[in-house]
Amino acid sequence: MTWLRTLRQLRRQGRRWPIPFLALVTEHRRRAGRSDFAGCEGTRDLQLASDERSIRLARMILPRSTVLEFGLGMGKLGAHLPPSCEYREYDLVSRSSGTLVVDLNSRPLPSIEQVDFAVLGGVLEYVIDVPSLVSHLHNVCDRIVASYVPAKSGRLWDSVKRRGKGWVNDYTTDELCATFLRSGFLIVQTEEWQGQTLFSFKKQHVRQVEVSDRVDHGRD
Ligand SMILES: C[S@@+](CC[C@H](N)C(=O)[O-])C[C@H]1O[C@@H](n2cnc3c(N)ncnc32)[C@H](O)[C@@H]1O
């Protein structure tokens, strides 16, 4: 493909790829259902990121909880959890001897041990099928603490810029909350931080989809 050759040439010259090209590559990968293994291997950007988001997410977690973090990056959350918590880490790539490697874009998702809290800080943006991940987590945890940079509804350039960052979905805050609700998680707390929304969701024992199934059957 000519555009792939052009991109390789730019990379060889040490130049950054223009956003529309980066967006094309991400979109290509998204359609193929593949995660960005190469993009996740480096740690430079992760080291530069501030601890602030992890500190805020850690505050949403109750003491004495079992906590499972997906996409831990540099593992900053673990350092800010109440000391009485038990913490386990999953990531697309191995980040330490304790990391369990999981690809949130592979299907079927692996069976995961039950915990009180699942944490997704800066990770949902990289998940191709968010509804099926959240449905899977319904069998795993009672609470989900997550961050997300909401998309600007119906803006093509916003989507292109998101793909340029390697992000593979475009939910507004309302759409994301509705997705969690359909999979059985009710929002209990939100916080705005630097253009991101931080969420705490709580598991409902009856999922919205099950409720609508029952209503439909009632009509039969
Ligand atoms: C932006 S970093 C966030 C790191 C950390 N959670 C934080 O809040 O600073 C995104 C993390 O998600 C991981 N990740 C990206 N795609 C993933 C996937 N498909 N499955 C599992 N982890 C993934 C990356 O390896 C990286 O550690």
C-alpha cells in the first residue's frame, strides 16, 4: 500500500507521522480487531504522565478491598491505594514480574478472578468492544473505577484526532454511562479532571438488558 510506504519513509527519517496518517493506521487496526502492541511497549510517555489521575482514582477505592487494575502502565495507582487493599495488575504487555498479560481486545476474554474493584485508568480509549468488556466484568467485580476522555458528539476532526492518539472508540459521557448501565453498572460518582471524566460504577444485580428482555417476553 502506498500510504504505508510513505509512513515507513517518514519514520525512517525520524519525523512524526501527520495525524491523519496515524488515524488511518489506528482505524485499520481497529477494523481488524487488533491491539497496538508496538505502541504499548515503550514507557517514555507513561513515565512523563502525572500521578494526579491515579491519586484521584485511588480515592474512589474503599480500604480493605481487592483491586484489579487493567492497563497499569507504570503502576502508579498501586502506590496510592489504601495500604489495606490487595492489588493485582494486568496489562497488554508485561510491566513487572507480577503483571498478568491480557489483551482486552481479544475474544473470548479470559476468565478472571473475582475482586471488589476493577480499575481502568486511561485504558477504555484503547478498547474496541467496550460493551462486551463491561458485560464480562459483571462476573468479575462489584465496582468499576475508570477514566475516559469523552468524544465531542458528531465531530469528524475530533474522531480523527482520537484515532491519531491510538484511541479506538468515540463515546460521549452520556453514551458511555448508558453502555455501563446496559451491562449492569450504575454510576455512583463522577469527577471532572483536565478534560477527562473519572467514574465510579456499582454493579446492579439485574442488568438493564435482562429487564428489557423480561418486558419483551411479557408482551409475547
Ligand atoms: C495511557 S496508559 C494508562 C496507564 C495507567 N493506568 C495510568 O492511569 O497512568 C494505557 C495502558 O493500557 C494498556 N493497554 C492498551 N491497550 C490494551 C489492551 N488492549 N489490553 C490491555 N491493556 C492495554 C497499555 O499497555 C498501558 O499500560
